[in-house]
Amino acid sequence: MPQPDQLTPPVAAPAAPDATPRRLRVAQFVLLLFYVTGFVGLGFSQDPGFYLQFMPLTLLLTAALLLGFDRHSPAPNFGWFALTVMLVGFGVEVAGVQTSAIFGSYSYGTTMGPRLWQVPVIIGLNWLLLTYMAGGLAQRLPLPGFGRALVAALLMVGMDACIEPVAVHFGWWTWLADVIPLQNFKAWFALSLILQVYLNRSHVQPGRNPLVPFVYMLQLLFFFGLGWLIG
């Protein structure tokens, strides 16, 4: 005769709680804290230079938190994608500064950290983040691949349009005669479209990153709000 404990079906172990929502809220809070502090400091402080020095740190923090939530892109694909976008973005900026033939005649200041060939080293990371976020938003749309690339390129140009007046005001970079040329936005769109087509072919999946919409909107509101204040 079987023993009583042999008649009792085994009890399944309770599933481990998913920590992703909690991690997401923490990441959102940290980013919100940094960007709100920067917005208040740059927009209302008598000494915005104190806050400008933290810009590279904020960009690095944004990259670490945002890319840390990428869980669906194959590791080799994502690594090559990230490296390629950063090198292409940095290389095009170097060519643009040296020749004035791509974006127009402009030069970088010193507030964005160390420079190589007159271009801040961190600018490649900025191209990666914008490409990743815009591509992630476009991947959420029911469009074919090239349609998503077009939408993402427009999102990148839209972000640049918000960044430009803020960047010029705080000396991140300056334009000849203080005029932002239409050529800059045309070149931005062309390069952004190329990078978005590459993103789609790389099988990178920023559309499944839950932090992408929050960071894009946070940066958009940050630069749009500052542009409104200084304008």
C-alpha cells in the first residue's frame, strides 16, 4: 500500500517574481532626477557652467541604463551594430568639422569632454543612442522595414532640431555666422536613414526595449523646454 506522502501530488515551487518592472521604475527615476536637475540648473541657475560639466556623465548614464535593458538583440549583432554606428557617427562628424561639406561650417566647444580631431569623442555614443531610440520607436509601428527607417530618420532629425538651439546657446558647438543651415538637417536625414536601414538589417531589437519611449520623450522634452526658455 502506498504511503500517504506518495498520494500527495508534488507542489510546484512558486515562480520567482519578475524584477524587470522594479528595475524599470528605478532607471526611470534616476534618469528623471538627472534630467530635471539639469533642466533647472541650465534654465534657471546663475552659473549654468557648473551643470554643463556633467553633460558627458549624463550621456554615459543614459547609455548605460538604456542599453542595459536590451534583452532581445543577439549579442554579436548588437556589438557590431553599436561599434559601427559610433565609428560612422564620429567619422562623419570629423569629416564635417574638417571640410564643412557635410553639415555646414561648424566647430565644437570644450563642454562635451575630450576631443579627437576637434570632435568630442563622446559624440559617437550620442549617434548610437539617437539611432537606437528612434529605431526602437519605429519598430513599434506596423510598417515595412524601409517605412520604419524613414519614420526613424524623421524622429532623429526632429530631435536634432530641438537640440540645435540649446547646443548653440550653451557653446556645445557653434555655426558660422550663428546660422544653422538647412544643409545640416538634410545631411542629418540622409545619414540617419542610412543608419536606420543598417539597424533593420542588423536584427537589433530596440523596439522591445521598455525604456526606449521614456528616454526619447525625456530628452525631447528636456531640449524642447530649454529651447523655449532661452528663446
